[in-house]
Amino acid sequence: MTFLESFLNALMLSAGYNTAVVAIGSALLGAGSGAVGAFVLLRKRSLVSDAMSHATLPGVVLGFLTGVWLFGDGRSLPLLLAGAALTAGIGMICVDWIKANTRLTEDTAIGTVLSTFFALGMVLLTVLQSLAISGQAGLSGFLLGSTSGMLSSEAMTIAAAAGIVALIVLALFKEFALLCFDEDFAGSTGLGVRRLDIALLTLLLAVVVIGLKTVGLVLVIALTIIPPVAARFWTERVSRFVPISAAIGATGSYVGACLSASAPDLPTGALIVLILFALFAVSMLVSPVRGLMSSLLRHRRFQKIVHLRQGLLAVAHDEPILEPITRKLLIKQRYLTGDLRPTEAGWSAARRIDRDQALWNLWREEYPDEAHALADWSLKPIDEVLSPDMVADLETRLAPHDAANAAGGAA
Amino acid sequence: MSAEIFLQFDFPSILLGSLAALCCGLLGNFLVLRRQSLMGDAISHVVLPGIVLGFLITGTLDSLPMMLGAGFAALVSVGLIELVRRLGKVEPGAAMGVVFTSMFAAGVLLLEQTGASGVHIDVEHALYGNLESAIWLEAAAWGDLLRPEILATLPVSVLRLVVVNMAVIAFILAFYKELKLVSFDPLFADTLGISSKLVGTLLIVMVAVAAVAAFDAVGSILVIAMFICPAATARLLTDRLSTQLVLSGVVAFSSGIIGYVFAAFGPVWLGHDMSVSAAGMIAVVAGLIQVVAMVFAPRYGVIARRRMQRA
């Protein structure tokens, strides 16, 4: 079977029961973390997840030791994840405590927690190694994540937990949206800002811990950061932003997990992150809303309008046109001949624009407040922007004005 | 324990740890003041794809190509972070998160796909470092510490860190005024004609140099800890930048010594014949020193603040 065939098989969920469960679990995990991450990004606390994920290491080791002590085997996923959640939670509380009680800023608090907790985990790992207990090799899987050899019961646990996170986000959607955009109002509703913040961070903690086994603790923060940053390119509205982020997270995790199942030596966590990054890069380039290419096009269109308008006004007032871009545009529109003399069409367009500009200038004089409120005024023909009545009114008033400002009014 | 064994096996490791801690700790002051603490985090993660690339291109495990690759990756990541931040209009933290996780993931994939993981490079080594492996077999007695020809046989990584430390100190001395201004009041610095962007870029380049030189010996995590904990500790103890720099240097260097001693000899004192991760222990010690400062610092500690609020 070729690589492509096995990849397609995995995508269609027909590469075996285990692979299918892992892929679905990953997709749910991606959706949950994308949604939670979107709100966390809006609260400007994305890197708190970095502190949490690194703070899971001592907990994982402690969970392993507890397992050995209780059942003689440390490889119980629920125990490992419970340990991870415990120390990650302590890490989260430490970040908040440092921020609230010392003069240190949040980034310093995050860095302190992530490095010292992880270092503590390293120390505990070396203690564990010296104890020569079997089964510790599985622990290194938590560093970079791995789905190969994952039991279907483990994959089910992950899928169920991720599904629950997604449901909670759905239930608290309105409250979280308020928290991000209208903190005061969110404070006046039943739950209160503090409790909502804690709820959001707890959900973040949950996705970080659930994602450990699949993506690994170094990379799991990518699940909560890349989807929302990519989603920002597609919309300005929170009601769409969060679902788009969830969809990007789900797609990236699903495709990444399937790819990793299609050939050996394809680490799951790294692939999921790279697919997410590809989705981010595509969003940044081609999104019609805020993507690079559309901004570039918009900029070019704007530039063209400004240059044409200024060039025609210069023609109307018999002023020289110095800008090479303006010249090129006017020649291309056949308003100027090759040796820079206005054509018939050029004259009439110039007269039209000059008249338009005079009307705009008059309007700006008469209604300065409205003119101030209107962005980009005078870049469009006036009758496309203002009501016909207003334009007619300005026309009649322009006649006496014309006598006074015979030179006309290019601003 | 004999002087010979100490000098041959413990001394070079202690030097490595302390010197790595020192150069990162000093630069960390400016990162902490400029709210860029996590730049050290991002840079030390992207070192991985850099060394893998260096290895793949040259095919050798020499330090030089790998360090060049790491330095190159660090600069690429800084540029990408700036790009994502501007274009995506997101907070710097999120931009960092996008870039360093993606580059780290690329490093992991390269490592697995090319089989480079079979030959000595591995992710755990990059994270944890290999502090304990430094040895100095030529040393035999305390007097050797004063003999230049024997000192020259110290491991290359130690000598490299000595050079980097000198470069870092020279950089801070040469740009002290500029660094101070851009850390405390970047807008004012701009009006004085000091380009805060240029000084900021130079700072990041130095951070990358220190991170790359240090990570090989002590691993990414200790590098991150040293960029932050000593500087944060010093910041809680003083308002003067010069005092803060000296204090952070002292804290960083002594964490290196204390941490190593605890890791190598602590378990033995407790009656266990083993040692624990020295890089990990150094970072834990630096974190504990910071906790002490957060609680007991004379003016900015939690206790002093509570007392002041009550008064």
C-alpha cells in the first residue's frame, strides 16, 4: 500500500478501529482547544498555557510513582493525567499569585513557573531512573506525544474528555464572549469576572492535560494558540471567530493524526502542529477578510483611486503631473496621451472630478462634523455617498461659491 | 573525596553550569524589564531545528556548524515572530507561541525523518542538556587552577562560555546607557536619538548567542530559567539597574554552584547512592531563591508589602 493510499484510508476512518478512534479523539481535542484558545487569545493570556504544559512534568512523574505504589504499575493514563493536572493547576495558581502579589509582570511569572516546574520534573525523572522501575520508557512519550501504541480505551478517554470540554465551552459561550469584550457587564451577571476567568483557565488546563499524550507537553500549547491566531484572519466577529478557531483546530489535529498513522517515523504531535501551521500560513495569505493578499489588493485599489483623482485634478488646474505612477495610470486609462497631453476623455473626466471635488469641499465647509465622521470622504464620487437631495442642494449653493473661488477647490 | 576527582569530574561541570547561568542571567535583566521574558523561551526552543539543520547540511556533529545553525534559527524565529505579530495583529505572546512551536515541530519531524535521531542528537538532550559529561582529565591538584597550560585543557564548552560571558559583559558595559533607557522609557530613548529598535535587536542577538552557547552544555530549560529567575530575584531587591545587574549575576552564578552540589552530593548526604539532574537542580535552586525574594524582599516582598498596607 502506498503512503497516499494509507493516508486516504486513515482520513476515511477505514485504517482500522484504533486509528479511527485516535483520529476522532484528536479532532475533538483540536476543536475543544481551538475554542478555548480563542477566548484565551482575546483575554491576551495565550502563553499561560505554556506555563501549564511545562508544569505537568513533575505531576506526570508523581502520577507514575503513585501508580507503582498503588498497583505496581505506573502506566495508568488517568493517574498520570491527574498528576499532570494537579501540578499544572499549582503552576497556574503560582502565575496568578506572582502577578497579583509582586512587581513582576505576567511574562516573567510564566517564565519562572514553566522553567522551575519543568526543572523539578527533570530532577524527579532522574530519581525515578535510579529506582529502576519498569515501564518508565512510556513517560518520554509525554514529552513529544505519540499515538502509536495508544490503547483504544485511552483514545476513548481522550475523546470523551475533549468532548466534555467542547460542551462546556458551548454552554458558557455567551458568558465568555462578554468576559472578553465587556468585562464590566460580565461582572454584573451571575458568575462574575473572577469566576469566569477561573473557569476559562480551568478549561485551558483541561485541554493541555488531555493533549499531553497526543501532542506532548512541549507542543501542546500550539493547539491552543495557532488555531485562534489563524482564525483571526477570517473574521472580526466573536460569534464566528470561536467556531472558526475550533474548526481549524479540529481539521489540523484530524489530518495530522491521520498522516502520522500512515507511515513510520512521523511523530504525531509534530505533524499536528505543522498542519496547524500550514492552515495558519494559508489563512494569513489568502483570507479575503484580513489576509495579506487581499490587504495588498485593497491597498493597490485605494492607491489607484487616489492617484487617478489627484492626477485629473492636476489636469483640470493645468498643473504638471510629477508622480510617475500617476502618469502611468492616466495614460493607461487613456486620459493622457503618451507625451502627457490630456485626451478628450481626459478633459471631461477632469472636469467631472473637479466639479465633484468642489462639491465635496463645500459639503466639508458646511457640515464639518459629518465630514469628520465619514472616513475616506471625497475619494468616491459625491453622488455615490450623499443623498441626491443633499447633492442637489450643494449644486445650487455652489453657483455663487464658484464666482468667489474661481480657481476651484482642490484641497 | 580527593581533589583530583573533584577537579576532574565536578569542577568542569560546576564551571559550565555557573558560566551558562551567568551570561543568561545578566542578559535576562533587560528581557525582564522589557517584558520580553519569554523571548528566551522561544529562542531556546528553536535551537532544536537549527542544530538538526546544521547537522544535516554538514553531516558532522562538530559544535560549530550546529551552533551556526542554531544561531540562524534563532534569528529566523525573531523575524517570524515580528511578522506574525504585525500581520496578525496579535499580542507578542501569541505570535511567539505560533512561531516557536511550529519551528520546534519542524525540528522534531526532521530529526525523525532523516534518522538523525540515531546519531546522538535527541530532543531530550536538547531540553535537559548534558552538564555532567564535562570532564577535565589533565587536572590533578588544586595548584593546576593557576597553571595556564593546564587551564587551556578545560573542555571546549567551558572556554566557549568564558568567551561568551566576556562578550555579554562587554556588550552591557558598552551600551549601558542605551540599554537602560530603552528598558525603562523606550519613547524617551527615541526622542534622544537612541534607536530603541536597534538596541532591542542587538539585545536579542546577544540573547541568541548566549542561549546557543549555553544550551549545548545545560539544555534549554536551564537556559530559560536563567534568563528569568536571577533577574526577577534582583528586580525584587532593588530599583537601581546597576545593583540589579550585579545581584542577578551573583544569584545566577551561585545557583550554578549550589544546584550542582545539591544534585551531585545531596542524595548521597541523604543516604542514597545516586545523583539527580544537575541542570534541573540548578533551575530549581534559582526558582527557590526567587521564592525567598518574593516573600522576604525588604520593600517589594509580600511580607513588606502587607506591612506597608497596614501602616
